[in-house]
Amino acid sequence: MAQLDKINEPVQFDSIKIGLASPEKILEWSHGEVKKPETINYRTLKPEKDGLFCERIFGPVKDWECHCGKYKKIRFKGVVCDRCGVEVTKSSVRRERMGHIALAAPVSHIWYFKGIPSRMGLILDISPRILERVLYFASYIVLDKGETQLEYKQVLSEKEYRDAVEQYGYGSFRAGMGAEAVLELLRGIDLEKEYAELRQELDNASGQKRARIVKRLEVVEAFRSSGNLPEWMILTQLPVIPPDLRPMVQLDGGRFATSDLNDLYRRIINRNNRLARLLELGAPEIIVRNEKRMLQEAVDALIDNGRRGRPVTGPGNRALKSLSDMLKGKQGRFRQNLLGKRVDYSGRSVIVVGPDLKIYQCGVPKEMALELFKPFVMKELVNTGKAHNIKNAKKMVERLDSQVWDILEGVIKGHPVMLNRAPTLHRLGIQAFEPTLVEGKAIRLHPLVCAAFNADFDGDQMAIHLPLTQEAQAECRFMLLAPNNLLKPSDGGVVAVPSQDMVLGIYYITQERPGEPNEGMFFKSINEAILAKENGYITMHTRIKCRIKKVLKNEDGTDRIVEGVINTTVGRLIFNEIIPQDLGFVDRSIPGNEILPEIDEIVKKKNLKKILEKIMDVHGATQTALSLDDIKAMGYQQSTIAAMTVSISDMTVPASKQQLLDEAQKTVDKIARNYRRGLVTEEERYQEVIDTWKKTDDQLTHDLLSGLDKYNNIFMMADSGARGSDKQIKQLAGMRGLMADTTGRTIELPIKSNFREGLDVLEYFISAHGARKGLSDTALRTADSGYLTRRMVDVTQDLIIRELDCAANKDKIPFLEISELSDGQEKIESLQDRITGRYIAEDIVDPETGKTIVTADHMVTPKRAPRVINALNKMGRKTVKIRTVLTCRSKNGVCAKCYGSNLATGQPVQIGEAVGIIAAQSIGEPGTQLTMRTFHTGGVAGGDITQGLPRVEELFEARKPKGLAILTEIPGVVEIKETAKKREVVVTDSVNAQSKTYLIPYGSRLKVQNGQVLEAGDVLTEGSINPHDLLKIKGTKAVQDYMISEVQRVYRLQGVEIQDRHIEMIVHQMMKKERINESGDSHFIPGTTVDRLDFEDENERLIAEGKKPAEGTRIMLGITKASLATDSFLSAASFQETTKVLTEAAINGKRDNLVGLKENVIIGKLIPAGTGMKRYRNVELSQDEEDIEDETEQLFTPDEAFDIDAEGVERIAARHRIENQKNNVL
């Protein structure tokens, strides 16, 4: 419980530990015993004494008032009433005070006996099935064999027990049943002795027996090291949780709604009291036994209803929610309340476009703004004397007094707000803007930030949040403000690229049309040309000649004038006025090029993106934001003037259409004839028909596009990248082409009509298949993609940049040698893309000039990358050594040098950046765009390969893939043997004189030829490789490369670019563990998995001490397994399998050091990333003005200057903190 300190500050702690509670501990927590099953008195509505809501045990229902009303008011604080025994205190103690039930017979805790594996069964070495029979009074277990032939812990049925008593005499041995017997057995365990025996047995055992011993050893070791006692798995005292956590409320009709827990507790108390009475009366054994069994079942239902047998149901046959259900799943305590909190100072509304806004602005409806900024407005009303007190000010605000609006204008100035659109798939889903007040009820959004939010204006809603503290506002202004988020964190590309109308306007203004009237006219200046256009002598697109005059600086600082005549159009001159003229599209070093416009071609969407990327590289974010607003304004204005429209006459059907269709039909008829004659198989016929129609379709599309006028409206829209594509134009005016049926197989009847001509009934029906499948696919894909993102976030959430360099004081830099990613002829990702923004681990020297391009441990910037590649080509090298997350030696998180640059800023990454979450978002966010389908290669067995989202999931979960490729385990020469029955590939290694034969399944295609020389790990057949096999045969690097290239292939096929390092982060987390084979002199248990770095450190220590190191193999875990294998039990419990994780953690007495993000969110602390890191937590307070300046400077030592850019938000937040504290002191 969060007991409060004197000054109402929650207790500060650095870690949180979980363990089993001893009966003494439960009594220590308790404030009294609950003896009666009553809840509240239905007449007085007051809690019953000694019942489940008793005020004497749990505290008063009303603040500072006892049950009988003798003491009322805060002055009696702490007094215990002599009449009713209730302490006078705050009613909130009813949320934290616990009670207990003294059980008349011990009961077992269902988590420990029924979990998988059964911990109680393992430590007692009894099978869970037998243990269950003992606990539920179906069998006896021998506790003391005396002088008899029976075995200790032998299980006897009722009949066997009676026979044994007859045979050996009454009292010659002791056997018991139920939790009492198990409690006695657990008390009899000597953990040290058990541990020593098991370690000894482990050395001789093998197979199944060994696995069982390892499991038992783990449990024994857990109890040994954690200080928990095995008998605490049996409850003799049952804790009762505070009443306000299981409330009872009165409904309108006078009935009561109560939490299910109260029903479950009530059953326990009833049975417990009945059992106590029966024992007192000395009832027959069989009745008592039955009552004990019922008590055991009642406690089971309270802890985890439905885990054993039928669940206890309430009215309407609904299973009651037990304590475990309160924790589990999306609606459980972890995910609903601890990780998904609601906030005040927020609102939501529909969004509409605000084309007149600047990129850092958003429009907030006046009424909404007033409600959000209410306290600020009230304070200001009092300060300016317009209201006498807060109460008065509140009334003015609620009445919407006319004076309020002026105050509101002042309050919102310089106070940013945050906008968020669900689903927030990546960090650009929340951005900050400066609010401007607008009429109406809709939030206005800048059109260029829509891409980042994935928003459109067809009824989307957005939430608005208000940062309150100075630090929060500073972070909004410096990190969240829209102009500071123009780049995508996934690949560093510009995200705010103009689209639709804007692109169309820019395309229109930069067009040139030959043959316009007055072509070739000569103008003395740009202004004169614009004037001529205004007066109608020329158009925006007429080719003209214009004299340009520029003033340039000489090297010595003097001015020089350059002038000359250029060929261009007025539109392009106007467009160049808003584009910086030093982007490098024109080589200005060539004489005569100084006066050329930077952009002298037609500008499409792709060109716009290039221009913006150049502006970003050369001038930075501020200029980019300005240019974006200029482009937006010009684009909208010009697309309005262009007045583009789509009409049916714009769709011109090619004259060649009918002829092409007739020819294709003839070919198809001929193929059918050949099939009937038996010249081709069904499969070949199908494929030939499909190919024929595909060819026809392509030819028709080509004829259509080449026949379209360049100034056709539809063509211009598609060509500029504003809307539509060749495919859509083809469907409008060519033919719709081939469609897929519901299974994804192409239907061989093509749709020959287009939308202009209209479809007939059959064609319409066929095309409905595809449309429907598309819709259902999208829905499924969204859910799958969201779940994949959730698992990735979970596995990478504790990856934060925690240090500058993991190899700072070591002689060896960790590195990985990389080459371009390719698969045969297909290039997946170039080497230049792979090294940009990474730290290089070797000196790169130009072999011709001898000049060093990049020294080791320095970053390859986008400018240096082409020079590095150039030097490598001259040396004839295909690979280069770089630093990567995969080889990072940081104990927690990763280091800045192994990570490289922060893609969202292009600068080296700062300490505290949550790079794991960014990686998960970068891979998850485009997940919805990936296809869902399994590719059918036309019914060939084993030929189906998974693609798209399922393939990414298959890789990250490290599953055995569908359509498995066969690998060779040894190097050698191939020999293919084919008989009528089977095909075999024999690989012979003449060096080591060994050979291996692989049976090739029917339908698999070989990728090798006779006599080919292979290395170990090469593929023999087509298909996907099982990563575990690759890891075993070829080792870590091969499997890492394979994972990166495979994931990249899936995304690149869809045209999505993702930087390698994001995938590396996930692979790094999958390969963190080592399986122990031989423990040597270490404390590891063979067969268990440990962290790779712990394993290496322990071995270094053992070698230094001259002892025998442990031996292990590197293993690869899927992301779900890796998430559950994390050191933090809070993070794992809030992910999946909550009860299993908590059971395991409690037995091990685990301590959560709160290193990741989730753990800190759960306990309500600042996350240890960004400004929440410990290093920025405790800012010293100085009172002297001069000291304060020094203090701020001292916050950042010179070696940290790397993490924080000149005006980094950390410094600002720190400075704000100091100023706040200074104001408070003054």
C-alpha cells in the first residue's frame, strides 16, 4: 500500500520485490478478523460489525466520523471511539486497510498447486494429479511410516488405507489427507539437503529424467535463494482486500450492485464458520472432511475461479470474477488501469482542414479552449481585478462573460497544446501546436501534418491535451512542436510532403506548354514577366526569355553583380521565389550557372519530396517549415486557378481495344484446343490463359497512356502524384482486367469492360469478390498488425540509450561486418543505405589520395556516405565494419555509438532516447499496409510461401516457417540421385571424410546442381530457412543477417523503407539468452537459460580465478517468449499470462529494479527516458542570481555536451525547474 509520509509525499523507492506472504505477515497487514458474512444493514445502510465492510476493521465510511456518531469533526483525529471501536480518520483508509479470515483448516493456494508446472508438485516430487486427489480428500498420503512396509509420501486410496490399518494395526503409521497433510510434508522439506541431492543426481541423469530434475532444481533453488518457505504455499490465514476495492453501491431501484469478490468472500466465511462449529461439536470425520473440501473449493474460487472444475456462477449463469480475473487481460488491473490512465485537461472533437494555418498552429474551438484553460483564465481574471475572488471568476467563466474572451486570448498565447489521433501507431501520432481560437465546434488541423497522423477530413476525431507545468510546456515547444517533427523516425525521410491539391497546383505552375501565343517573348526582369502574365499577354506556361540579375559575394567579402538571360516560364520563376537557391540541384561553380533557377523542370510529388529533403539537409527544420507553408499556399492557390475537373470525355478509350481483345480470345481458344488434345496439362493451360490476358491488359494500358493527351486532366492528376495511378486510369478507360476469387486464385475470365463503358452482371459479380476480400483483409490486418506492434513494444521497451560508448575504456571496438543486402539478382538494400548514420569501426582511406574519409568510431553522415562507398569500390571491397546494436556491450539498454544517428533529427542520438519503442513503432506502423496473403504458386505441394504480415510475424516469433528449405549441415560437393520412388541429395565432405544424405520431399524445387561446392548452412531447396537451424549450423552472425534481410524484403516489396537498426533492435532482444550445457564451477543450473552478458561476465570471473567456466549455446527466442523472459516481472505480468508470471516471480522472490518504461508507468513514476532520466531528476536549488547561471552550466559536464544540442530541452526543463524553485523561495 502506498503509505504516505508526513508531507503527503508517496514513499520514494528504487525497486519493488514480490514474495510469498507468511501467515504472520498476513496478520501484520490485517486490522482485524472478518467473522461474519454480512455486508451492510439494509435498513440503516451502515456496515455490519465484524462483517465484510466493518468500520472497526477497515476504517470509517465518512471522513472523521465514527460508526455510532459519538465523535464527529477533524479535531478528534486518531481517537478510537470507546463505544463502537472505530478510529476517527479519513475514509480513504478503506482503500488500503486489509482484514483477514482465520481459517478453521489450512487450504492450498491454487496458483501454486494448479499452475503449469505445479510448483507444489515439483518440490514434493508428487505428480499434480495425485496431489489433487490428496488436497481434495480423495486419497490419503503417508506422513510417518512407523515400523510398517509403507513408503513415506505413499498415496493410499480409502480402501488401501483401511486395509493397511487392518494389517499393521491402528496407530502403527500416520497418514493424512487435505491441505493439512500437504502442509506437514512441506514443513518437512530440508531445502539444502534436497538441493545437494538433486545436483548430484543431475550429473548422472539423462533425457526425460534430467529435464524433470532441472525443473525441480529450479523450484528448490528459488525457495533456497528467496527466503520464502515452501509451507507458505498453504494458507492458514486468508487476507481480505480493502472494502473500497470491492465496493457495494445502491442502485436507483433500492437494490444493490456488488463486486463479485464479496460473494466469493461470503461463501468462504459461511463455510469456514460452519467448519469451525462442526469441529467444536466433534462431528463425524466424513462430514468434517466434506466441509474442508468445500472450504478449499471456496478459496480456490476466490483466488482463481474456473482454474479447477466448474467455475462458481452468479445470477444468469455468469462466472464470477475472481482476484486473478481482476488482474488478467485487456480489462484487468494492469492494462486497463495502470497502463491506460485517463487524464483531465483534455477534450475531443471532429477535425476540419485549416489551410490558412501556419505549420506550428492548430485551431481550437473557443468554448473548448475556455474549458481547457479554465483555471488559467480564472487566475488571470482575479489578477487583473476583473473578478474579486476565485468563486466570482468561476461564475464569470461559466456565464461566458464578454470579458472572458480577451483574457483567454492572452492566456493561450505561447501555451502549446498537444493533439493526438487514435490509433497512435508511431510517435508522430501526438504533436504539439500553438492554439488559435476559431468559431464553431471543430478542431482545425494544418493539412501538411495529416500524413503524420494518418488523418483525413471525412469525420475523423482528434483528442486535445493541455501540458500544465513549465517543464511540460518546454518539452512540447522543443520536442513535440510540429515543425520539429518533419522527419519520419523509421527512415529519416520527410513526412510532411504536400499531397493532392497542393501537388496538383505546383505541377500546374511548373508545366510548360509549347506553342502558346507570344512564345519566346523577352523580358527585362521577373516583375515585368509577371506583369505581362497578369495582363494576359502570356500564360503561366508560355516559354519565355528573361533577364536575371543577381548580387553575389566574392571571397574577400565584396559584392559582384552577375546577370544573363534564361529560358523558362513565368510559373517556374514564381515557384523558385519560394525555394532556397542553394540546394545543389544546379552546380553553381560552373560559370553562367549562377543565375539559373534551382528548379527548372516540371515538379511532381517525388520531386517535391527530394526538394524538401535537400532543404532539410542544407538549411534545417526552421527553413523547411517556412518553405512548406509557402508551397502549401502556392499549391492551393494555383490548383484553384487551374480548376481541374474530371469528366467522362477525359476518358478516351483506345481505338486498338477491340482488336487486342479479339486476338487474345483467339489465343485462349487455341490454348483450350491444345488442352483438349492433351498437349498441355490443366496447370499449364491455366497459366498460359492468365499470361495471355495479362499481356493483353499491359498492351492496352500502354496504348491508353501513350494515347492520352499530356494536358488531359485525369492524366495530369495521376502523373503529378496528386491522386490516382496508371492502374486506375486503366480501369476507367482500358479494361478492368483479371480478378482474384475468394481464395486469392486468379479467375481466368477477365473483365473486358471498363468503368466508362460499364460492367455487365457477370463482370460486376466477379469484381465484387475481390472488393469484399479487400475489406475483410483490411479489418483482419489492422488487428494482427496492432498485436504484432504490441509484442514488439513489449520486447524492446527497456532498450534506452543509457551510455555514450560501451567500448569507452576497452581496447577493442565491437563491430559487425556488413555488405549490401541482396538475394541472387534482386537487390534489397544498398550498402550506402546501410551505413548512412552509423558509426564505422575502421578507418576508411581513399586509396588514390591517401586521405582519411572517416576515422574509426566516427559517424558516416549522408554527405560522407557516397565518398566512403567510392573508396570501398576503388579498393574492390564489398564489406565494411560498422558498429551495431547487435554487438553492443551495454549491460542495460544500448549505447549511443552502437546505435548511430537519431533518424528523426539526423543528429547523433541523445542519451535517454527510448530507441526500443521507436524501433517497434517503425516496424509496426507500416504493418497495416502489408499484404495478408499466402502466395499460391498454383497448387504445387510445399510451394506456398508466406508473405506480408504473417511472414514478419513468423520471423519475429522465430517459428518454423511454412515451405521449409532444407539446409546442408556439412560443407562439400553435391550429388543428386533420382529414382522412381524418391529424390536424394548427397553432400560429401572429402576433407573430413564424411557425407550426409538429404531426402527431398515431392514437389520441392532444388536450388543446387550436380558437382556444386557448398558451405555448411547453404540451402538445397527453395523455401524459407528455419532460423534455429541456421543458428545451429552457421552461428549468430548468419542468423542475424538472415533475419534483417528477410524482414527488409517484405517491407521493400510494399515500397516501405525501414532502417536496419530498428530490425536489429528486435533481433538483439531475441538473441539475448544463452542455454547452459555444462555448469562448470559456476552457479548456473544446466538446462536453464541465462542472459548472455551475465553468462560472459561469470565466465570471465571464473577464468580469472582459475576455475572451470560454464559452457552454453546461444539460443533465439520469439518476441512473445523474449517478453516473458524479461527480468522485470511487472513488465511481463502486464503483457501476457499474468498469473503464471506472478506465481513464478513470487516463488523466486524476484526484485524488479524498474529499468524499463512499463514498470515505471505501472507504479506511477517518471519513465527513465528523456528528461525523466535520473541524471535530470535532482536539480540543485540556489538562491543567488549569479549562482543560478553557474548551476545551469554545471548541470552538463563537457563529456555530456554530445547528448544535448545547444538549446536542448533538458537544459530548458532544468532551467525552468530552477526558476520555479527560485520563485517559490522568494
